[in-house]
Amino acid sequence: MGRKLILGAVAAVGLTANSGCLLNQYSSDPNVRMQQLLYNSEDLRQIGAEWRRFWFNDQPGHLTPERIHGGII
């Protein structure tokens, strides 16, 4: 029973430390915080294009004859 409580306490401390409860993610200086938020939002905006590029969804498909050469049909 004691081990479960200790493990639960360690897990709770680990989760709260990573979520920004104990250690702030952003600076307290408003200018630095605004720059950090801009960088973060730009990263979140770019992740969609990065995801499509990783899975090659942004490339043309080569399985249909219309897209391969154009002279087949």
C-alpha cells in the first residue's frame, strides 16, 4: 500500500511539473512571453504541412494514368 502511494505521488509530481503547474512554460517578461507565444503558434501552424510532407500527401499520386504523363489517355 505504501509503494502505491509513493508511486502515485511521484507520478502526480511528474505530471504537474510537465504541465506548467510548478514550472512556467513561458517567461514572466511580457515581451519575451509574446515572442515565445509567436514562435509556438508558428510551430503549430506549420505542423500540418510537415505532417503532409512526412506522409507524402502533398505529392501528386502516380497510380492514375492521367497524372503520370498525360499522353496515355
